[in-house]
Amino acid sequence: MDTFFQLPDIETLHLYRPGGLHPVHLGDRFYDGRYEVLRKLGAGGYATVWLVRDHILGVFSALKILKADADGREIAILRRVQELNSDYIVRVLHIFEHVGPNGTHQCVVMEVLGPSIATVEDDLLYEDVYPSESFPLKVAQSMALQTARALEDLHRANIVHGDITKRNVLFFSPAIQTWTADDDLPKYSGAITVQTRPILMGTGNNDPAPPSIHRPAYVVHATSSQTLIDVCFADDDHVRVKLCDFGEAYFYDPPIPTQRRLHTPPSYCSPEILLHLPVSPAADVWALGVLFHDLISAGSPLFLGIRKREPDFVLVGMVLRRGKLPDAVWPAWNTRGTYFDEDGAWIGAQADMPSAIEPGMPVSARIYKYLYPGEMTQFEGLIRRMTDFDAHTRASIQECVELLSNLWPADPSGVVEADPFTNSTPAQHVDKSQAASQH
């Protein structure tokens, strides 16, 4: 197999093969010329995503082109998502097939969204909007509630998302849907031109790759997110987000236990996922609880030690913070004896103790800086219910939305309104020692 010089922000080049990715060039057209490729929005291990002009409707959309050997599960999920027409989930506009040199590809046309929460945080894109902090509390609360409502819509349709993380919650603005003219195109990237690079062999000599029908003549760099950030945060008190990416999603049939190897980051995984036990919609609720904690605490981990991200160390963090796993789950952790005795007492090496875990505290101590005491008590109770070790007694997503809506009242779009604990939005931080004395 040929080896290529792999750029860090470009799709894996050896995936351009029969059964793999479809070679795309700027200006290519799909579906009888309807969709014209203008920019690259992103790429992953099983698809590329492009900004296209819809020449029938005269609008810009996102076109996702899956690998030819991708199974039909995601497409079946997306067809159901298309029927849901949820305000909190990316809108699916059109699904079709395209035949190319690497096979038959499923193609999905969706509305254009902004960058993910993770991208905004990783690239510090929020600094121009919120120079003194990450996301203000009110904005974090709104994002949490909108994501919960997205998951509620999915679970009503018996869909388990399977990958609730900050990378799959994207910012959104209705203004993006109004961009239709050629002059609007730079708004997606902040640039008139698109950066492309030739494909080089992995010889270290800058040798160009020989032409092949199975791969493009050049690769395209994805557009910058900064301009989209500007429009998504135009009203920085009314930020909108939507849930996307259904590559790990599946239909849930309650009578049939489901064992799945999900690719969710361990820090978002429930015990049943980490221990390869049957999973259910309750695994989504767990991941959402971790996401809530992350958003409200400005990035403090719930169970994860900063040094270690392996599944074993996430389980260690769970037991240290909450106690021994239930008897029905505990024996499935084959390496538990390295860290705990059978009563759940720590016997492991001190070096293996996660540094960011406060034993016995149900949430991070950092949370106490951001919430009022009464608010803290309710939020802590919500996180406890969402991350119950027992999937059967874990809160349903309907319960979560109800509890969250009562805790932080919001308008119909999910934007949090006035703080119920004061006459204004919560902006003051509570002294940690004062709040901790309440528990």
C-alpha cells in the first residue's frame, strides 16, 4: 500500500481507495448538478463534509459524503432525524446516493452549523466574545438545556445517540440560513480563496503522488471557524446550539439488550459502556450529566483524573467519588483488585490516585464557585440522578429536562432567563467554603 505525507488537519489519505472516501474537488457537482462544492467544512475517518451551493433553492448547505463501505445504520438514523424536525438537532435536508470511482456513497445534505463547543474552547475562539472567562454561567446553562432537549427528542424516537460530547454539540445562528449571495461566501471562512495542497508521497523528498482515479488531485484545508463564531455569538446572551453527528447512534429496542463497542471518549462513558455490558438510552443520560458538569464548572472533570484517561482510571475516579459500583456491575471490572479491595476501599498505589478527584465529593469543588447554595443543592442532585451507577434507576431524559427547566427557567428556544435564586442572572460567585458548609 502506498504511503503518503499526512498533514495533521487533513483526512487520512490512505482512505482514498475502493470502499473508502470519495475524491472531491472544488467545483464538483452532485445530484444532477444541484449541489456545487465550494469549501471544505471538515473530515473524519468515515466521511468528508463540504459547503455546497444548492442551485435549486439558491442557498448554502453542508454535504456529508460517507465512505462507500459505511453501513446503512447512520443513514437510517438520519432519515428518522429528518422526520423529527427538532429545533435542537441539526436539520437533515436531503439524502441521496452518489456513484464514484471508490463505490456508491451515501450523501447527506444538512443545514450549516458553526463550530463545536470543543473547537471553540480548544482554539480559545470565545476570547473575543467573553474576554474574562470561558462561557458565562447563563450561556453554559442555556447550552446544557438545549442539548438536553435535543436528546429528549431523540429518545422519544427510540434513538440512542451514543456519543454525547462537546465535539458533537455545535453552535448555530438562524442568520447563517439567510446567506445566499456570492458575496456571502467569505462569511463562512473569512477568506475569499481556499487553501489547497498537492498530495505528496511519504518519502520525505516532496515527491508528488502519481495520478489515481481513487484519490483527489489535491487536498483542501477546512475553513476557519472564526467568522462563524462572530455570527453565532452576535447576541452573546442568546447563544444557540444543536446536536449532530450520528455515527455512533442506533435504534433502541427495549426487549433486546444491546452490547455495543462505542467510540465515546472514556471520560463520557457510563460504567456499562466501560465494562462492555448491555447499553441503553441511560448511557446517553450519563454522558449528558458529564457534559453538564463540564459546562457549568468551566471544564473541571467529574470522574476523570487529569493525568489518566484510560477506562480503568475513569472507573477509579467513579469509585473514589461515589463509592463502590453496584454488585451487579462490580464483578465485570476484571482489574478492580489493582485499586480496591472487595469493599471498595483503596489499596492501589498512590501514584495511581487521580489528581483531580476529591474523594467523597459528588461533584467537583470548582462547581461551588459558580452556583448559589440553593442552586448548588439542586444541581448536585440532578448530576447524582444522571450519573447513577445503576442504569435501571438512572434518571430518564424526560426527568432531566423537567428538573433542568425548573432549575433554570428558559424561553422556548432554550435560552435561560432570569435566575430563580435572585432577581437577576447569576453573575456573582459563591465563596467555596461558605457553599461547602451547606453539605
